[in-house]
Amino acid sequence: MLISAEAQQDVELEIPQGFLKGVKTTTVMENKQYYSFKGIPYAKPNVGLNKFQMPEAAEPWEGTYDATYHRSPCPFFCMLEQDIVGEEDCLFLNVYTPVLDKAACKAVMVWFHGGMFNHGLGDDIFFGPDFLIEQGVVLVTLNYRLGAIGFLNTGDKSAPGNAGLKDQVMALKWVKDNIHYFGGCPNRVTIFGEDAGGSSVQFHMMSPMSDGEMRNYLIP
């Protein structure tokens, strides 16, 4: 179900988790219309004693979830601020789509940000969606756990390792299950990234955990 409020450029979309409030806007160069849904939880918060554990699918919410702004990145040391930024509750993704029609079956591209697995975020502060939107592509970007929280492996259940890559797999599962509500085709998913994001693509090419979650790979 889609409800639009043209005057405020707000849109409301229903997915299995609940209702989302997003924004209808336009690209900068070609003035093409698209829809933006930011900060959608794709996994339960991995906080406190669970910070090193595998992600679990996000639970439904009540009411309408405000997806008009980005949520917190995963914790990392920011050189610009010379301080730790972000919160442990950080497993969110963003969807940008040129059309809200389940029958559209648009190609989907999922972006993994770079940062040497130690820093970075999935927000559009550096890489906006405009170019891909103008090509008729649905774009998904995401946060994943970084540094020790994302990749510490103690060899036992307390920190089984590679939580950041497992976050990416969970996000891909979310895309496969939900992207058709945003006009995307779950069988036309391409993953790509730069720096650590490009390395992530290579890991998913080899990992049995990622089988069936995407169709194509793009490594810069």
C-alpha cells in the first residue's frame, strides 16, 4: 500500500516490518523524481554483550517508522573529529528508488562502503544516489560493524568473528525479501563497493553464506 502527500513530498510505504515514511525528491542533474527511505533497520541491535554476535533479522515495529533521515553509523574513530563516532545500534540500510511499483522489477545495486574495515558509513554524504537513479536503478547502501566489533575472533562463542561480513549477508537477505516493495527485482541484485567494500564483494563471491543472495558482482 502506498500513500502519497504531494505538498510535503512525503510518501508512506508498507513492507512486512511495518509502515515507512520516506521522501519524494529529484536528482540534481536531470531533475528525475525518486524516493528515498533512510535508516531502515535490517537487523536487531547488536549491543552490549551481543556486540560480537551474528546479526538477527529485525523485528516489526508499531506505527509508522520515520525513514526520512540517516541513523547512527557503526562506531569508528573519525580523523576529522579526532574522536569515536557512532553507536552500537547501527545496523541500518538506505533505499533509493526511481519508482514505487512492485511490478517494475528494476535492477538493484547494493553498495558496500570502504574504509579498510575500520571506518566509514553507508550514508549519502559522500556517494549520493543520483547517477544510478538516472539510469533507472534501485540503490541500497548500508552500515556494517567495523574494527574490533566487526571482525574480532576469539575462537569461541564470545566473539565468533567476521560480524561485519555477516551483517552484509543479513542486509542482502533483507534486500532479497523486501526490495520488490520498492520497485526492485530480487533476482537482479548486483553488489559492488570500493576499498574494503570491493574486498567484501570478493569475500561474498567465495562464501557459501552468500549463495543465492545476489546475482552479479562488480569490483572496481
